[in-house]
Amino acid sequence: MCAASLGVVPLSFASATSLGTLAAEKGLRLGASFSTGELDQAHGPSYARLYREHVHHITSELELKLAVLAPRPGARDFGPADRLFEYAERNGLAVRGHTLIWNDDIPDWVRALTKREVIQLLDGHIAAVMARYRGRVSSWDVVNEPIAPWDRQPGNLRNGPFLSALGVDYIARSFHVARAADATAELVLNEAQTESADENGQVFRDSLMGLLRDLKADGAPIDAIGLQAHLDSARPYDFPRFAGFIEEIAALDYKVLITELDVNDRAFANDIRERDAKVAEMYSAFLRSVLSVRAVTSVTFWQLADHTSWITYQARKAAPAALRRPRPLPFDENFAPKRAFYAIVEALTAMPPRS
Ligand code: XIL
């Protein structure tokens, strides 16, 4: 019987089993998002050790976002990003850069620009950031979350300064500028909310497929499609069907990356044992289906340990005194492996190798 289905956690397993090493044996790149801010907390050294042990790449969770690099017009602050690259290089980790162009999380000063200035910003920002870190980024999220049906724009595109200035062409243009700035980095279009078996998921899947077909026909230099996979206990899923959607993307000759995997446990029981079992089950079902598709070359978790998750930060902000804390990730607040960890180990062990 497997460890995940026994409710016991064999402690020796934890130090002996590295998620990154298991994945690498199958030709899969495994990583997690990383925040330099965590290094400044009391748990900083343990946080750094966990990443050293378990991942092969890190995704910058905040450090390369426009709102962090350029909260005000003028000179950019590369300090936090430089620190992330130094940590990665000291520890032999690759970096996925997140993210260059996003019609969300936009600093106010950008909203005051003319269309011409927005176009200059798009070209200049991509070129400057990619030139600074050229050769140090294995994979770039060039455009993030282009779809947002609630904005009611043609193609269900997300509204914002870049769409207003250039229409849908802002996407292809971003990839052309990125390719000119770095000839070898993997260029990724990253999208959210495609996973669920409900109306919302369907709209996202259909809109994304329409967009990808057009971008392909236009010859936009896109190497891979990132699917975020922020899974949610409150939504329905049909992961074998979702794997079929990934196959459709792969048929357009794109690689597929899972870029922001976590499980929001808000609709699961309060009881921790029961909740952890449900979260583990969701990781297991998701990974078994998704990893059966050979076009999936990389899986990135959105952080590794519960207390460093954006879900936990948001919950703490909303209700600082709440006793219930989210448990969305493979490691707990002591950086100890949970049932989700063992479910992930099993899925990696069972998956067919990439060729
Ligand atoms: C989130 C970070 O995790 C938070 O710390 C931050 O406050 C907001 O952004 N999709 C994305 C990521 O592409 O950039 C988001 O990251 C999570 C959803």
C-alpha cells in the first residue's frame, strides 16, 4: 500500500526523496515559485534548504513584476531581482522569469500614459529586462493571463493599457521583441483558470485555444504554453478531460508547462487529517492525468510550504486571528512533508518518462 493512503509519514523518506531528482529521472523539470522576502524571516535558512533539496528551478513570485520593478516612472529597482538571481546561481538553480507583460497588477503611472508611450514601454521594458538577465533565465513568462472574459473584450481578452494601445497585437509583438532580446530562452504564454470542469473553465479553454490558433497562424515565436493550475476545492474537475485539452495545445506544436500549481483547501473539512487527505487526492488525480501527456515538460508549484503560500498570506490578511490556516502545498509550516508530498512522489514515480 502506498504511503499517501496510510495516514503515516515515514520521516526517513523525507530527506531521502527529492522531488526534483525524482522528476529529473523522468526528464521533467520541477520547480517552485520563490520570494526573496522569505529569506529575511526567521525561517529563511530552512526555506532556502527546502528549495535546495527539492527543486531544479525557481520562478520569481514578485521580483520581476512591473509593479515591483517600476512602482514609479523612471529608473527601475532591480535590487530584489538581482538578489533572486544571486541565490539561484549560488545554489545551482535555474530561473523562470515571471512576468514581462500583464494587463493586471499595473502600476498607476502606466495607466496615465498615452498609447504611444505604452507601446514604447512594452518594447523598452521587455528589451531592458531580458538584456539585463540574458543567459540567466531558462524560461520567460512573456505574456501573463491574456484572457479575462469579464472584461467583455473581443476574444475574451483581458483589458488594460497594452490591449488598449495595440489590440490583440500586443501579444505577438511582445513575443517578437522577446525573441530579438534573447535568442535561446524558452518563451511562454501563461494562462489561468483553464483547469476546471465548469462553465468558467470551458470559456477559458475555448478562448485560449482560439488565441493560440491565431498566434500560430501569425508565426508568433512562442515555445510553450503555461497553465497555472491554481486548483480549488470549491470547483469541479475532470482531469482526464483536461489532459485532452493539453493534447490539443500540444497538437499545435507547443510545449506545455504547469506553472503555478497549488490546491486551495477552503471548501475541505476543518479537520487537518481529513483536509490533508483531500488535498493529496487532488494533487494525485491532477498529476496522474497531466503527466501522462508527454508534451508537459515542467511542473512548478506556487511555493512549497503552506505558511509561505499566497493563499495563506491572503487568509491572514483577511482574518488575522482565524484558527484555521490554509494547507495548500506539499510541506507544512515546519517544512515537513505532508500527505500531498507523498502523493506527488507517487505520481512522479508512476509517470512515463519524457523523451
Ligand atoms: C501572486 C503572488 O503569489 C502574490 O504574492 C501577489 O500578492 C499577487 O500575485 N497568477 C499569477 C501570479 O500569474 O503572478 C500570482 O501571484 C498568482 C496568480
